Amino acid sequence: MRSSPTRMLRIPFALLLIASLISSCTRSFDPGQGVAIEASTTPSQAPGFIPGPTLRALAQEQGRWVGVAVAPQLIANDPVYAGLLARQFNMMTPEVAMKFEVLHPERDRYDFSGGDAILAFARAHNMAVRGHTLVWDQQLPAWLTEGQFSRDQWRTILQEHIQTVVGHYKGKLAAWDVVNEAFDDNGSLRNTVWLRNIGPEYIALAFRWAHEADPQARLFYNDNGGEGLGRKSDAIYALAQGLLQSGIPISGIGMEMHTWLDGPPKPDDLAANMQRLARLGLEVHITEMDIRTQYSTQPPAAKLADQASMYRGIFSACLAAPNCKAFVTWGLTDRYSWILAKTNQPDAPLLFDEQGLPKPAFFSIRDALMGK
Ligand code: XIL
């Protein structure tokens, strides 16, 4: 029997439909897959509208993520913030919402509400989410830091935490920062609760447990001050190499990149570090970038111009490195930056000002993406 043309058409159409349903159910882990919200289709009076191409559309063309650290309360309550976020970025990291203290406030109770709200917004706007962070020595709940536990109990607590959290978000995140800030600047292991109570093997165990809970998850080691070359970045490199040699899955290194005007890293050192990590088969994500302006004595406009060229130097090094897949700033607008509380001084470390308007740093990054 000969198929009618309509029936022949129907089969590929059904296949296409199934394929698109499958792809809409899977994670948008490839920045190239996302559907960017184009500036041309967005009314210019929309909150947070900026004329011209969006960062996310430009980054997506190059297979990269551009993202910011976010708070679920701001997404829910500030339309300029939410509009800017969804229009310009294809990635988010919870600034606090997935930390131990928030997710696991009592020994037998978890609270995923903040993280889940971020994921819902991400899904609605076709954005990826980086999970942050499973093992850190800060923002831990009192039941843990003030509790009396044996070494075996510490191990069990960490294992349960990792497996419950990674299990909850299984298949939904683009990456996890598994271990955060484990090294001192001299390259030795920091004296954290995890080191004291479990021992140096806590790092490998954390990666192993995370992998068991979600074998597809992309697992990262994340730290600050090891972006360029030096003792700390050597220690991070050696850690990653050692994990890989022992068959423990690590996908990449998160480089926080909290810096200041005239601060580190030198773009050439950063490029060399990214390259040696690429030779290990590792990805790099710039995970928490901000540039403090408060220590410079220049006039305000000069500070912003210097900041723009520094952002551009780091961003261009990332674009030039095929393994540098994500560029994330630690906050969206200067108004809500953590630097204000941390230093108790006014500052302007991010891409958008207090009103949510783009700063020279925003345009320098966009120009870099446009090859201008
Ligand atoms: C910071 C948050 O921005 C603050 O709001 C919070 O009070 C403390 O943590 N390195 C990290 C981040 O990996 O998790 C930290 O975030 C900043 C330094």
C-alpha cells in the first residue's frame, strides 16, 4: 500500500514533536539550545529594557553562558531586577538559597523553597542554573557547628546532605560547586570544620557522593584567588589532577574572580591557567566576578572606565578559551551587592548601577561579544 503524502508528512512531524518534547524536558545544559528573548521583540517600556542585542543572545551564539548570582526574593519583588535578569542572562546561581544553612536548617529538615523558586524562574525563561554550594565552611546551621559528633557521624551527615540535595535537583542543574574554598592562599588545605572532623579525604568523598546521587551532574571545585598562576592555583590544579587519576569525576574548576581595580589576575596568567586545566580535560566557569572600586582614588567616571576595561580583559580571556563556558557575576546590580555588607563601604562592583542601568562594564562585555 502506498502512503499518502499527508501520512508521510505525519510521521516525521510526530517524530519532531516527540523530539521537541524530549528536549524541552531535558536540561538546557548547552547554552546553544536556549531560546533567547530578543531585544527586537521586547517592548522598549519593559522593565530593565536595554536597546541593542542582549548578552544572552550573543553569548549563546558562541556556546557560552552569561549569568548572575540571584536571590529569590528579588526575583519575586523587583520587576526591574527580574526583567533585566531574564532578558540579558541565560544562567543564574543562587547567592545563598542553596547553601547548607538555608537548605538544611535542622538535622532532619530540608527547605528547598528558595532553590526551587529560582529553578522555576529559570525554566520559565530558558536559563541554566549553577548549584552553589555543597561543602563550605561558612553559612552552616548551628545544629551542625554546635553539635557534638564523632568522625563517622560527620561523614554520615555530609553524605546525607550531599545525596539529599543533589538527589532533589537531579537532572536540573548545569553544574554543582561541590567543594568551595578549601585552600589557603599558600596552597595548603584550609583549617575548616570539614578538614578537622573528617580529614583531607572529605574533598574526594564529597565528589564521589555527589556523583553517586546524580551520575550525569557536572561537578566543580570552586575557589577564589587561584584564577591566575601561583601557589593556590597550583594546589587547585594538583587537586583536580589527583581526583581524575583516582577516577573521581570532576568536570571543572570554578574561578570566583572577586577582585578590585588594579587587582589580580593578569589576563595572561588567567589564560595560561585555563589552558593547563583544558589539558586535563576540565572546563572553567568564572563563577562570582565582581570588581571593587572603593580602594581607588580616581574620580568616579575614571573608576568606571577602568572597571570596564578590567571586566573586558577577563571576559575576553574567557571567550578566547574554548573550555571557559560560563561567566557569572556575583549579583546583578550594585544596589544589592554583597560587597556593601562585607566591607561596610559604598562600592560599585557589578555590571549594572543602583537603578539597574547598564554601566560601562556592561557595554565593554557586550562589545567583546560582538567582536567590537
Ligand atoms: C556570600 C554572599 O554573597 C553573602 O550574601 C553571604 O552573606 C556570604 O556569602 N565566596 C562564595 C560565595 O563562594 O558563596 C560568597 O557569597 C562570597 C564568597
